[in-house]
Amino acid sequence: MEQKPFTIIVPTRERADILVHSLRTCTAQNYDNLSIIVSDNYSQDETKDVVDSLKDPRIRYINPGKRLSMAHHYEFALSHVKEGFATILGDDDGFLPDAVETSNSLLNETGLEAINMNYYHDFYFWPNHAVKRQANMLKVSFEKGYEILNTKEEASKVLRCETDYLRLPMIYSSFVSVNAINKLEKITTQFFRSQCPDVYSGIALTHVIDKYVKSNKRLRLAGISEKSIGTSGLFNPENAGPMAQFNSEANIPLHELMNHSEVTSSISYIIAESFLQSFDAGLNADKKTEFDLIPFIKIAIKEANSKFKLKHNQLIETTRYIADRNNLDLQQIEKLIQAGEERKFNIIGYDLKRYMHPFLLIDGSIYGAKNIYDACLLHNSVYKNPSKYLFSASTWKFMYHLMFGELGARYK
């Protein structure tokens, strides 16, 4: 079987303590035609030393020589990939064993230009995670096989808010062919055209990729640590540093129709903003005719009254701003806001879809997990031999506490 060239890009900035474990999940891949690019966003810690200490010839270290925003840093890193398939791995995320080899097999078998490795994320909350009841939680899904998805159909579902962006072939959870990336750059001159490059990439790539393969078996693990920007901005105002730093940097301007400081506090508005940016870049003209802000506003109001309730007032203010900026019926918007306040439960349907398959939630600390590398090994063990963990009382107590306690707390 042909060993296609694969590149894992790991953008990082002053997270040497967690980066090393993420890189260990990459160097553990038994695949020769693999490049690992560590793109160091001008760190002032031991990042370079950590990279050098691993002594793996597949690793290449690059540095822009100055601080860049996330989107601009991703653009810089991506410019160093010239062939094969590329993905971006967060420096607190990890690859599961044999992920690259499995991706290569599926791409050879299907002949497609992208593989989504972790739709509806399996995740690991690092021990330092700000929400202590979630610390060391590991989700292990037991799905198998793969599906071939039509990008236009999936994009339409996201546009109608029937599903979220995770199923799209975004470069943050997918290996994407450099040919597809180059096609997009010829149209738009730069690949990333939004402050939220992961979401935007999935939407933009639907313009140049007709079909892609979705691995039902998870091949990578989303890690969430105290330094994660999303956690800082949405769930933990006491640790606002990472999000404050993100917002302070010279970044790609938000779309003029969504240009409010709190847009990035809503996943729904991030998705809508990314669609608008793609339209302005000359992409997805067929989706532009389908675009309607009302479904995104309805979801954002639910977010404000449920999982992002700590940002409630800001999100409601943002909603009113967006409605006014886009000449929407303000009375209708106020009725939607009031309905959200009065609803006992503000359940977001596509969030629940992330749990509509067989899985276990594991307390990683019981099994010695201390970082993303340990978590990836534990995930592999649980997936291969679930019966060993299935009847553990601690596992079921953990699942009950997290699933029902967490969902109840989020969506009430």
C-alpha cells in the first residue's frame, strides 16, 4: 500500500509543559512518511528545548520570529507544507495509536481528499482543567468503520443548525490534501480568513472538496487544559488570560455584519461569521442563497441560557446588536429572547448528538493518566477491551455524575 506523505502541524506558544506530551503521541506513530512541524509562535519558555529533546528526525521546528494572532500563525505554519496531507493538532491534543496508518489506509481505499478523524470529539480533560469535576475525564466511543460524506449536504445541515461544524472536513480534526488547500488559496489568496480558523477551514473546504471520508473510529483525541482558549472564554471567567490574550492580538477583523466583541463567545455566531467570511472570499455561492441568521440566533439564545450562561448578558447584547446590524425584525428577536428566558430547558439538539452512540466516560486518574499521551494509551486500551472497564463501579459513578449532572447543569 502506498504510504502517502502526511504532515502534522503543531502550533504552540509557551506551553512547553503540555506540548511534550502531545508530541509524544505524534512520534509514537509507526509511519515513516510522516513530518511533524512544531510551529513556535515566538515562545519565551523552553519550547525549543522540548522539541530538541525528543530527537525524532521527523520533527521540524519553525518560528515566525515575532508574535502572530492564531489565524496568522496557522497561515504561517501551513505555508511550510508542500505535499501530501496535512492537519493541525492543538498542543494539548493527541493522536491515538495507529491514527496516521489508519488514515492512510482509508484515503488509499476511498481515493478522497480528506478524512475527518474525530467528528463528535472524543476528549480528555487534563488534570489542570479549570472545572475540577471534569478533571481527568476521558470519553471513549466504540463506533467502527467509516462513512463517505457529501460536503455540500453536510454544509447545508450546518447552515440550518441541524448539526455543528465538527462533522465538516476542517483541518483541525482532519487530514486534508495539500492539493485541496492549494485550490482554495488560488481563489482566496490566503487559507484562513476568520479569527476562528478551525471552524472557518471546515466551511471553506466544502467549496473545493466534493466528498470526504469520516472515520467512525476516533483517531485523535481533543485535549482540554487550563490554557485552552475556548475554555477560558466560555466556561471559566476566573481564568480569562488565554482568551484575553487572543482578543488583544492584531487579528483578522470580524465580519462587518457580526463585528461585536462577544461574537466569539458563541459557537453559533462563530459558525455564522465563518460562513459570511467564506461568502466574501468568493466561496460557497450556492450556500449564500440559503443563509439565514435566524437559526443561528435561536441557537445563540439557547447558549446564553444554558451552557454559556456565564456569558448570558453579553450574548443577549450581541444578539440585539447583530439583529440591528442586519436589519432584522427587532420585535421578533425580542420574542425569541423572551422565549429563551422562559423555557425551563434550552437543549441544543446537535450538542446531544455528540452522545448518541456507544461510549464510556472514564476517570483517567484511576488508571494512572496524567497527560494527553497517557490518555491516548488508555483510550486505546478501553476501545480494544471495553469489558475490562464496562462494569467498573467507578466508571459508572463517573458517567452518571458527568452525564446527568453536567447536562442538567448546562441545559437548565
